[in-house]
Amino acid sequence: MTFAPPDLLRARVARLRRALEAASLDALVVSHLPNIFYFSNFSASAGVLVVGASRLYLLADFRYSAAIDALAADGWLPDEIEVGRVDGSYDQALVRALETGGWGPRVGFEGARVSVKQHGWLAARLATSGQPEGDGAAQADRSATAVALVSTDGLVEALRRRKDEYELDVLREAGRRLSAVARDVLHDVVVAGRSEQAIAADIDWRVRAAGFERPAFETIVASGPNAALPHAHAGERVTEACDLVVVDFGGVYRGYCVDLTRTVALGAPTERMIDLYRAVASAQDAALGRVRAGVPAHVVDAAARDRLAELGLGEAFGHGTGHGLGLEVHEEPRIGKRRPDDPPTELDAGMVCTIEPGAYLPGFGGVRLEDDVIVTPDGCEMITDVPRDAQLLSLT
Amino acid sequence: MTFAPPDLLRARVARLRRALEAASLDALVVSHLPNIFYFSNFSASAGVLVVGASRLYLLADFRYSAAIDALAADGWLPDEIEVGRVDGSYDQALVRALETGGWGPRVGFEGARVSVKQHGWLAARLATSGQPEGDGAAQADRSATAVALVSTDGLVEALRRRKDEYELDVLREAGRRLSAVARDVLHDVVVAGRSEQAIAADIDWRVRAAGFERPAFETIVASGPNAALPHAHAGERVTEACDLVVVDFGGVYRGYCVDLTRTVALGAPTERMIDLYRAVASAQDAALGRVRAGVPAHVVDAAARDRLAELGLGEAFGHGTGHGLGLEVHEEPRIGKRRPDDPPTELDAGMVCTIEPGAYLPGFGGVRLEDDVIVTPDGCEMITDVPRDAQLLSLT
């Protein structure tokens, strides 16, 4: 596997350091695993990265020692990284690192990633650090710095919103590969007489055979009436000749997620199916037509929503029009209705997101169409490429 | 799909209500999705359940309306549940529900599942609720109850630790099915000349074909030197004729997770491989021999750890001996070294856990063996059943 080149990691860390300085923070404790990967190429189910003005310190446990050595040997770790091994609990190791690391007094943490319980524990330990032990510990043991934990929000996510050229190339390649899987799958796998689960298992197999590390989320195969459930799991239902089938799947390629949905009719589609399909395709076109750097995300959402409402399907579309893609399959920007409490999100060049309106009619079925795009100064670049107009009709 | 019968859900809710009363709480906001499923059979990627003394209130958004209707129609929802639809943000809907629900003043939340950011937002909103609006809102709008949020820890997890008979039956069936997959896979799929990723994709396909909803975690296929990495992902490496291969995979069946590991040699194993394998098998036997209701979990861990240390492999075993299984693939009890700050965990009849010691020799490879057991008053009941002694030798 290849990773982001170390000079790119260095540039990302430098950007975070500028953000920390602007926020008057001496360091940031990065707990969110995709954020750790973003700066270090280190991917695991546990880990903590502390980023200070002049140090980059990764805490990891035994299970990952060999993986870290391998990354280092292949030149994929940042040059300046120091690795500390966790033998007991991560929180204990973190307190020790914060007390003795010379970071400075104001240490940020990721408020959306640290639980109330964990924060309570850390804050209590740090509050008592530097105080003399009851048994009269020597002065030397009390050299610990007093550290104040400061809740921060989205510092790293703000950096991750706009993808760099390396990331865009990975996402383009991922989009190409997922599209190829989709083209095959829609012809060969999504057929009548198979259970949704069996279809989903075949899709997942093909996603991996196409070079993805894993599916990006639990593959959705929703057939017949189940297609009216926007987030149906693949279930035991066996597809039938007159079904609409919504197929929504994704893959993780070199750490980056892509996501695609198509809807097909098994057998000759009815007029009502064709109308529903055309309405959703038209809503997707309307949204895609508004994507451009500088446009607020809720304007793109409204384009799809208004089009469906014009066609009498306003009530049938309850979810958002899209979401950002990157190291997570749902990340910023959210392409949805504007929330009164939140500032509007403006699209920016280099953002990558899905555009996926749908219409769901309980008892009848549903249609969703989803593609992935890169936001550009003039509009957008599609990174998925699967026939859409002919889809419903020609596969029958 | 079938679910826990509603009278069982009622009994679980009743147990939680007793726990709330003991903690002087008027209600609990359940945020953790497996905990919501435990009380309601409702499974989703978002949702909040509020459990009060006389109300059970589920918040869910548009995407799940049809799924909830289907659960209700099939009689799988608790009788007393009320469903509130979330149209904006969950947190806003939750504040409204807490202010107007008549729950009482002391409302617990799950401290390990709520982030510092989310808690800050909720607490700020609840603190200002009941105060007159600036535009002079009518008295009627100010009838809201003042609510204090109280951090709780593991209230629901404590109930989930001991499985009820329904859960044990599901887990037994899941163990049978996963064992059948393992027996096939080890003969047909784990062979020389295939990439780890290809082997993993085939395993996942078979897991689903065996009736599992999905793999329980990212399947590990670690071959040759990679077998020394306890948490290796399946990668691009192509297996070779002299490899040890660690295969660790699991499945989710009716919501419940099982997990199994075997290690095989491709081709004739060397003496060193055989010794390593026998050492780990012996450590697993030692740990299994100590599992019994009333035994502290760290004693079971020590049995495996001490055996490996006696055989000169103390340094080669860095992870814990096992973990609980249930609605999550890692849950209580943790079978590991005792942590000085934590009270010891005592095993109890009806707990379900893995026993999975391993030994990892960097540059050479590794062995891990994992089975799943139900803790009983007299020992344990194995719910996985895959040949182990002959494994390394006869498959070559």
C-alpha cells in the first residue's frame, strides 16, 4: 500500500500548527483516528497523537508496534514523529505525556471526539498533577507542567475539508474503480430471484476484488417495498421481476471513501417507476448544476428539494442531498437544509461530496441516485461514471 | 429477521428502571445505538431513546420511519414505546423532549457516549429553558421543567453483561454458523498463492452466505511475517508455501457478534512453527480451564499469560486474552491484566466472551487461537467448534 508522501504530511502538520497558534493553543491532542491518519499515515483502532509547536508524539500500543516499524522502514512516517508505547491505558499514558512533554500550559482536545467520562478522568488527573505526593515525593518528581485542557471543535476537520492534490488523485482513482464495479454489478448481480443479502455479499466481494481495502459502509440492497426505506439493510427478501432495487455501496481505497447509488427496475418498469426515476434524475441534475466554489451547500440541497417539490414529491424526499467524502464516508461538507443555529457552509474548490437525492413512496418503493464530485471554481468534476439515463430502462 | 420478543424487552426496561431508581434518576437518555437496540429492537445509524419511570420515547428521523412502521406492524416494538420524528437535529429534538416530557428533574445520560461538545450544547440549552423569551412569550410556553443532566457510566452495559436465554440461543446459533464457515474456509480458501485481501473477501462472502447480516469487523488475514502483527489488516501480500497464516473473522447474526481465529501453516510446518502453535494452544487451554462464574477475569488472563511466560514467550503476547461478545464485538467483560485503577471484573454465569491468546515473533510470524464461550456456574460452554489440535499439521 502507498500513502501520502511525508513532505505532504509535514505541510499538513504545519497548517495545523498555524491554526493552533491562531487559537492560542500550545498543542492539540488528536483522538479521532481519521485525523491521526491524516497527519501520520498511521491507521489503527486505537491511538493518540499530540501535536505541539515543535513535537509530534504518537501513542500506540503493542498491537501496532510492528505496523509502525514497517511504516517507518518504508519511509511513510513523518520524520519528526516520536512514538510512545502504551502498556496500560491510553488515558494514563496521555496524562503522563502531557505532564512531562513540555508542551505548554494550554492543550486543546477534540471536543466532539472526547466523551464526558474520558474528559472528566483526564481533567481530574491533570488537576492533581504537579502537587506533592502524600509520601513527600522529591522536588524532581514535581517538575510536571500544569496543563489546562481546552475544548476545540473541528480544527483538523477544517483542514481536511479541502482535499490536496494527492487526495484528489486517490479519490479519482477510487471513483473510477467503484464505477467499474457498479457497471458490472448492475448487469450481473442485481437480478430477480436472489436475496438482498446475497446480492450485497456479491457486491462486497467485487468491491474488494477491485482493489478496495473494504466496503466503506454496510452495502444497501433495498428491493420492492424495501426501496421505500432510505436506509434499509440488505435483508432476506428475494428480489422479484417487477421490483425497483436501490443499490448503495462504497469502498475505501488507500484510506479514502467513495460512495455510489443506482436504482434499477427488474423487468419492464411501470409508468409510475419511470416517472419517479426521471424525477429523481432531474433533481440530481438540478443539484449538480448548482455545485460550484462559493455556493452555500444549502443552495445545492434546495435545488434538488425544490425540483422534487415541483414534481409533487416534496414529502418523498426526507434526507439530505449529500455529504462530504474523504477519510470518512460522512464528513464535511453536509449538503442539506440550512440549520438555523449553524452558519452556512460554503462550498470550496477541492471539496469532495456526494449528490444523492431520492424519492421514497411507502408501499410502492423508491429511487435514489448518487454520484461523487469534486467542487471546482467553475462547477464540479464528476469522479463516478455510471450510466444513469438508460439505467432503469435498458437493464430490464 | 426475528428479534427479541416484546415481553423480554419489557423485562429489560423494567430492570433498567430499577437501576435508575437505585441511582435516584428520573430518566435516562440512551444514546449508544446497541443499547437502544437492546430495549427496542430498533437498529439504525442514528436515534435516541429516553427511558423514564412510565414512558419510553424513541427519537428517529425520516430515514427510519418505514423501518419503524414495519417493526411495529410485525409486533417487534415494545408496546409502550412512543416514537417522535426528528426533522432537524437530534439534539434540538432531545432538548424539546426533555423540556416537555414530564420526566422529572434528574435525567441521566451516558457519560461514555456523549461528547464534551454535545454535552456542552445540551446543558446550555436546558439551562436557558423555562426562561421567558425576549419577545414576551406567553406563560403557557414556559411550562417546561428544569432538567439537570447527570453523567452515568455503564448502567445499560451492566444489564447487557449477562445474556438472557434468548441472547444465548442466538449466540449459540451464531457460533455454530461461524464454526461451519471456519471449517470450510480453512480447507478451501486459505491456500498458498492468493493475496490476503482475496482470502478476506472470500471469507466475508461466506460469512454472509451463512446467514450473517455482515462481518462483525474487518477480517484479518495475516500471512508470513505479517502474522507477527496482531491487528494486521488483510493486505496485498500473496501467501507463500511456508507461511503461517492467522485468520480472524466474525459475523453479526440477528444483531449478535461472534468472533473466531485460527492459524494454519501452508505447507509443512517447521519445528519452530509447531512449538509456537502448541504453546498458544496450551495457553488457550489454560485460560479456558479457569473460566467459571465467580472467577475474576484477570485470573483467566493470567492463566494464559503465565503459561506463555513459562514457555519463554512472555514478551510475545502483548494483548489481552479475551473480550465480551454480544451486541458489540468488544464489550464487557474485558479478559486482561487487572488495571490498578479499576475494580476487578468477576465472571458471571451468562457472560459470553472470547478466549484468544497469541504469540507474535517479529520477522518470523505469529499464532493466535480464538474461541467463544458462555460462562457457566461450573466452567464454560464452548459455542465455537473448529478443530484446533490438528489444524496446523493436517491442513498442509
